[in-house]
Amino acid sequence: MPTIRVLIDEPAAGAWNMAVDEALLEAAAHTGRATLRFYAWEVPTLSLGYFQSAADRQQHASSRQLPLVRRASGGGAIVHDRELTYSLALPQSAGRPAAASELYDALHGSLVAALAELGVAAALYRPDNCTARSPAAAEPLLCFQRRACGDIVTGDAKIVGSAQRRQRTAVLQHGSILLARSAAAPELPGIGELTNRQIAGGDVIAAWLPRVAAALGMRAERQTLDPETRRRAEAIAESKFAAPAFTYRR
């Protein structure tokens, strides 16, 4: 059974978090190494989807003062505060979910089962027509006010959203699990408000890790970030995610 490296990182700045995810995607493409990473943010931060305009953040008054970072994946803006972020960097090798929808379902389906173990009733969002999407200009700024097939919801409220970035030989999927309401996004209830259950990030990791590894057909092994990938992440953070030219490119 192939091994997937598991990283559980300390909270870090937005540019570093995005740079590590990109470095792990490169490593998956070049070496065939799969990595599942869990992380948090050292201060509340707003991340924009790759195609969003930086000026649009002014639409959301309660998060205007937060640090801003642009993701390399699409989707809506996320207030990273009282949540758990994950990323999966996976080589596109045979026997693992390849299509975008298959990977969403593998990860989100195993997460729904993990949340059930924690007493949280959740489900995959399945509208009548999963291919129907509203025009991007009509979509809300925030990811958790949007709905896409395969999102995780509790009742009518979205509690998990993910996005992907694909290369020819590897894929990165990263997403946010909304644990509780943030003062920087008071309109978005989290799991705590929706279920009256205070779930910590560590609780989610413990319940989800064996399930997601099984869904991928891999053996999980806790490790730390290797020096080569760390050096690459440092270079990416400086040249890309911490650079105003990238953050404000749109």
C-alpha cells in the first residue's frame, strides 16, 4: 500500500501557507510523493480565489482590515479564522481518484463520515442539476455563501468548501472546515453555532485522517516538511504569495 505523508503544521502567515501548498504540488508532480496537510493561520486572514478582484474585498466590511493573500486555486474568498484548513497534493497515478468530482467526493464523503462520528450531521450538497452554475459575476464574494455540487452542508448552511489546482501529473485540493463563527464574517455560522457542538481542529483530524487515507487507498504516515520542500516554499512565498504584484494582479 502506498504511503501518504501527513503534515500537521503550526499556525502561519497566509503567504507561507499558500507557498507550502504550491511546493507540495510541485513535489507531487516531480517525485510522485503524496502529502496530506492540516494547518491554521497565525492571524485572521482573507484569501481570495485566483480569479477574484482584490478591489472586491471592499464589498465585505467586516474583513476589510484583515491581511490579504491570493490563492492559486479558484473559488470565493475565505475568512481564515475559526476554521481548519487542509490540503492534499496527489500525483495523478493509476488507482487514485482522477476526475475533479471523484476527488471531491472521496475527500468530502470521508469527512462527512468523520463529522458524524463527532456528532455533526452533515451531507454532500446535491442540487437537482449539479452542472448548473450561476455566472461568476453574480456569485457572492465569500466562498461560504456560494454552493457547488460536492460541498458539505449542515441543513442549508455550507460548512466545508474546497478548490483544486491541477497540473499535468499532479493535483492540489485544499479547503476550509468552518468550525465556528468569526467576528470578521459574522454572517457565516460554523459547526459550533449550527450544532451546539464545540469541535476543535484536532478532533476533526483524529476522526478524518484514517477515513481519508482509506478513501485514497493509502497508508498515512506522520512526518515533517523536508528541507528541500521547505526551501522551495520559502522561495515561492517571497516571489509570489507575499508579492503585491500577485496579490493585486486583478
